[in-house]
Amino acid sequence: RQTSGSNVNPLFGLSRYYTAGRVANKTLCACSVFDCIDEILPPTSLADVTFNFDQVVNTNSPESCWTYLMNLEKRGTPHTDVNLLNKLKDCYSKIFSRLPIRQFSKNTSYARILVRYAELKGIEDPDEAQDHFIVARSNCKDFAFVHVAHAQFEVSQGNVIKATSILHKAQTLNARPAELLEMAVRNLKAGEKLLVPTKEEEHPSSLSALSNETITIKGKQFFILKMIGRGGSSKVYQVLDHKKQLFAVKYVDLEEADAQTIESYKNEIEHLNRLQQYSDQIIKLYDYEITNSHIYMRMECGNLDLNTWLRNRKTVNPLERKFYWKNMLEAVQTIHKHGIVHSDLKPANFVIVNASLKLIDFGIANRIQPDVTSIMKDSQVGTLNYMPPEAIKDTSSQAGKARSKISPKGDVWSLGCILYCMTYGKTPFQSITNQIAKLHAIIDTSHQMEFPDIAETDLLDVLKRCLVRNPRERISIAELLEHQYLQLKPQASPVPECPSNRELQKILMDLAALQSPNSIVRAANNLAKMCSSGRKLDVAECAKSS
């Protein structure tokens, strides 16, 4: 990991950009105690921070607190250093408890503290960050940079309309300086990623204006735009290379990971490397780097994962559901063909890339040898709402050691749960909140799953055949791909049966046998009516009608 300069904030940094004079507005008390604050600040470890910071907070000086926080942040990168991030959040909390917002809402440094705290909150929880930005704007509405920082955050989340509204509202409030707001509005309209260029960068078109933090993988530098996911000891960043191409980079801190976790990530790299050449429904792995301290994986960057996509929708379009279902089946068919059972399929394991669904994350996938149909795992794995019954049942022959049976049919169950969620808005056992009760319900054959009636009968049949508790009776991936549900041919309207040559000959002879020309005409008209209605042609009947 590399950082350029002292500003380690990856995208916003507006709280630091407008630090004109920094400590020039210190109170007299703060000047006398902390003239050499930079000298007493950097203790050798984060453990020493608390004592020094308590001294700073006791001055009741937002300027001193702000200077301390900025120096503390120089020690690392809060976006990748969990310990530093937690220490920073503790410091901010102490400031808010000691320095009430009503008393300091007109103070520039205090406004910066509120904004930076919101930015740090955005690392882990964007929703919570929005709440803190609103607090900053409502209490420090006179400062233009507070509004611009919130607008910048919304731009990073893809909410351009909301960012525009924030800036326009700030202009009606006469926030100062007005020039700052005008610059932000102008850049937003121009589609710029950064609403206000940093002081260090005079050329906004340069990529370094977008991010002061970079990642280097095998000598190639990438600029971090934002964090798009995290879990356990790993984080996923959206990055940009010098050709302005977007990628996703998974960063794994091996110093915090145990041996099993490290093995799972190496397992993932092996699977991605091997499988991406066989299917477009497997996420592309372009490059990776493994050291003793970290793993970097540079991958194809998706728009969003299926879980987020589902959360943002009350109902799913039937054609989209069918299209994504086929994508999922094709992805899983590929891994099964190469002897791999995923064991943890869920919506978050699929990401939408250019309107197509792709499979990611092979962390707990397992290889099956060609001559066997299932494997035994030493512990239950997978996500409970999508976990098949056979993964829960204890099939151990050794006392005290739980082992469960995993086969490709387990992935079929998980896929069925995903399709169920796309159809009914919830998983089959989601309404059971007690985890033990849920486990029992999944394996209990007497517990009836609900399948409310839907217009698509083929879809209902797929759901029922995927969610069969006995894996031997469960439908296979190959059968699902051939199922009528995925056939997009429109049903043809009924076509009247065409008479054979012999029948036509009989009709013509019957017509010729009629004596009167008028009878022939009337019979022919009635025959035409019979033909259009789909009835069987009968000249004798036509003659009677005439």
C-alpha cells in the first residue's frame, strides 16, 4: 500500500482541504499548552494515544483536537487499518462528549471534525455516514465545505441528484465562501468525480486528483476510489488505473487472518484462475499478489451484487428473473463440470457486470474427485437461509465430531432459495427467527414449505423441484437448464386442422353432386364459415343449412 502526501483520505478530504492556517485561530490557552503539539503528539504506538489525547481534549480547544486528529491519521490508512480507524472513532467520540455541538457549531475546526467523522463512518456504513453528514450540515450550515463534503459523499455513492439538491440548498442558505459552492456545482454539472480539486493537484484531469491513496500490484499503480465491500480480514476497493479503467481489488490482511482463512483465499485464487476461461458467468481475475503480510486480487469490477439489487426492489421483473436465473445456472454448471461444489451460494456471491450475473467468492468451495459424487466436510458451512438440509445433518461416524455431506445437489438447493427470494421477496425459512428452530425446520420433512400460487406455473414447478429435502430426488443443474421455465418461445395460437387430399376430394365431389347452382354457392359459403371457425368441413351439413 502506498500513500502520496499526508492526506490519506481516499476521495473526500474536504474537511482537511479547508484548513486555512490550521491552528492560527487557537485560543490563548491552547497556544500556551500546545505550541509544540506536534512534538508531544506522535507516541510510538496507538496504545499511548489515549493519555496524550485526554490532555488535548481537556483544553476544550477544537483547533487543538483537530490538529491532533490529523497527525494521528498520518500514521496509517484508516481505510485499511482497522485498529487506527477504531482509535480515531474513539477520539472523535470523546470530543463530542466533552465539546457540546451547540457551543461550538460556529467554530471552523469543530465543523471540520464533524465532517471528518462522517467521512470515517462512511468507510464501514454509508447509511450511518449520511446521518452524520446531516448533523454536520444542520448545525454548521454557514460553512460551505460542510455542504460540499456531504455532496461529494453522495456523488461517491452514485446519488448525483441528491448531491445537486444539497449544493443548491447550501446556496439558498448563503453558506460561505460562495465561490466554493459555485465551483462544486460547476464540477458536478461537468460530471467530475471530484467536486473540488485538492490543493496539491492543479490539473483536475490527472488521476491523482481523484485519490491520494494508491495500491501497487506487481509494480502497477492503481488509485483507490472507494471501498465497495468488506468481510472478515478482507476489503474490496473500486480502483482506477492510469488508462482510467475500473477494477475491483480485494485486499486481505494476512497478519490478522488464521491459517484456515489464508488457505480459503488461496483456494479462491486457484478456482478463479482455472474457471474463468470456461464461462463468462465467472468473475474475471486479472492479476494477484501474495506476500507474507497481504494478498491483492485484481478482478473485474461489477456494478452491484445481487443481494443489493434485490434489496432495492419490491418486485422483480419476470424477464429479469428468468435471465439472471439462467446466468446463475450456467455459472454453477461450469464449476460442477470441473469438480467443484461451491457450498455457500447466496445473492451476495453473484455480482451484476454489464447487465449479466457473474459468480464470485470461492472461499469455501471444495473439489470433488471424478470417481465420487459427494464429499464430507468437517464442519457445517454456508449461510443458514440458503443451506441445504444435508449440510446441516450430522452424518459423523465419530463421536463428538460433526461432519456433513456436500454434493452438487446442495448448490441446487441454495439456488432454489435464491430464486424463491426473487419470487416471493424472502427465503423459504426467513420468517423463522430462532436459529435452532430454523435448523430443525430445514431438515424436518414434516415441516411444509409455503409455495403461494403465482401466474408462472413453470417457475413454481422449478421452485418445488429445487427445494426437495432428499438430494437424490432433487432436480439437477442440467435438468434445470432444459426446464420449460427457461424456454422463451411464445405459445402458438391453435391452428385449424387442414383437410387431407382425400377429404378435399370428397368435399368437391359432394359439391358437384348438388343440382342447383344456388345450392352450390350457399354450400360453399357455409363451408367457408365452417373453415374459419375451425369446425370439421361437412358438405351434407352445409347443404342442409342452405
